[in-house]
Amino acid sequence: MLMNKYLDVNPEVAEAIAAGKPVVALESTIISHGMPYPQNVETALAVEQIIRDNGAVPATIAIIGGKLKAGLTAEEIEYFGKKGQAIHKASRRDLAVLCARGEDGATTVTTTMIIAHMAGIKIFATGGIGGVHRGAETTMDISADLEELGQTPVMVVCAGAKSILDLGLTLEYLETKGVPVIGYGTEELPAFYTRQSGFGVDYRIDTPEELAAAFKAGHEMGLKSGMLVTNPIPEEFAMPKAVIDAAIDQAIAECNEKGIHGKETTPFLLARVAELTGGDSLASNIRLVFNNAKVAAQTAVAYCKN
Ligand code: PSU
Ligand code: MN
């Protein structure tokens, strides 16, 4: 554990880490900015239960009153879900000022990795990561998540990246940063709502044991980078490709027309795609998060065994 006065690890999580028991980190931006209330809170609580059912302790991460919290209560999750986009979306650049001021912040993949690492948590489950946005050649909109994956040794289990991003450029960037992109049971990068993207992953791995062994090898040789595990949405919950592609194209066009940019872009696109698909994309989103939580918990269990 990299202790500092801002870090506040809840007792159950601290005890599990100290005893070498499996723990899985979860982010809070997916709650406040990634899904509407009340599905966001229901999903966050259900995900914690899935992690417990698979033998690990959940640690939902957020910034509350200037403290970097690892492990939230159900009341705190409800608070983040209700406050939604009124909560500050906190990336790496925001940590210092928010904590000095004693404010709240919803942690993205980036900040959840940072705080998980401080607390000694190695495995983190989420829905999707940020990446290189379409048009980044001129906007330079590249998520800080990619930088963090390059410098913080935490495994992130996600369902690939959405095609709101430029998936090819996202893979190029990850390669530059030295981040292995693993396909869980697949050779193809999943595209979040669909199992196919047309892009290959670096390695296919089929079991939680092998995921744990690969991550441990990097850790033991002192590599500081993270590992990205992309876990395809179960077939029965995937969206028809034509439907999701049309919704994403329309959402991106509206985003450009409205001049939305910076940290507002991803939340806008997520909400608009959910509206345009009449909630179908939200249902898929919830299912793929459940699936990622299960794989992350199984991998955390395997990591602690060997
Ligand atoms: N992708 C999703 N759902 C999410 C996010 C991304 O499918 O909730 C959130 C995550 O917290 C991710 C953040 O770290 O958006 C990336 O934001 P940006 O593109 O502004 O870096
Ligand atoms: Mn951005």
C-alpha cells in the first residue's frame, strides 16, 4: 500500500488486502456519468454482489470530501447515482485540487487505477475505457485512460471500446504505451455493444488462471504498465451492429454540431446513444458490466492462489 493522508480504505477492503485475499476495484464515473438513475445505482450494487458471489471483495472507488475512498457504502453509491453529472468527473489532473479543497469526485478509469494502486488493489472491472476519439488528428481528444494504462500496474477488465472512438488509433496508442491488449476467449477486439470490431487483439487468453499468471509475470519483473483485458459481451445481450452504428454516428454528428468537447464528450455520447436506442443500449451496457465483474473476480481469486 502506498499510504498517504488522502487515502481512505474501508475496513473490509483493508483487511482483505492485508490478508492477501482477492479484491476487485470498481469505478464511480460509470455510476454518475455513464448511466441514468436509478439503473446506475441498481447496477453498481448488483456488480458488487457478483464480485462477492465469485469469491472477491468489491471496492468501489470515489473521492468524497477530499478523501480517496476505496470501498463505498450503499448510501455513498446512492449519493453518487442521484447526484449524477453534478458530481465532478475526476481525471488525473483533478486529484490535487479536489482533495486540497475537500470536494467530491467521480473516478474515471484513470483515477480508479491510481487509487486502486495506492490501496494495493491489482484488478479492476468496468464497462468501457476511454480512448482516441474519432477526429483526434485535429481535436487531440485522447483519453487519459490510455496514459494511465501505460504507467500504472493495474489490470482493467472491460468489454473493449465503443465505436464512439477510433478503435484502430486506440490500439496504436496502447501499443506505443506498452499496454498488452488481451482478448478473453477471442482473437478479435470486442466493440462494447458488439462482439466484433474488425481489429485483432495482441493475445487471446481463455482462463482466469492464465490472465492472472500473465499479469503476475509483468508485476514480478517490475513492469509499471497496466494490462487491458477485453471481454466480449455475451452473444444474447449484444446489439445488432447496424442499429448501434447508426445511433453512434448520429450521436457523434450532434456532438459536433453542438460544439461539445473535452470531458463532456464521452458522457454526452453515452447518454445520447442510450436515448436513440430506446434504452436497448443501456440494457446491453448493464449486462456486459456484470460479465466483466465475474471475470475480474475469478481472476483476482486466481491471482491470490498462485
Ligand atoms: N466508456 C463507457 N462508459 C463510461 C466511460 C467510458 O462505456 O462510463 C467513462 C469511464 O469512466 C472512462 C471515462 O474512464 O468515461 C473516459 O472519459 P474521457 O473520454 O473523457 O477520458
Ligand atoms: Mn477527452
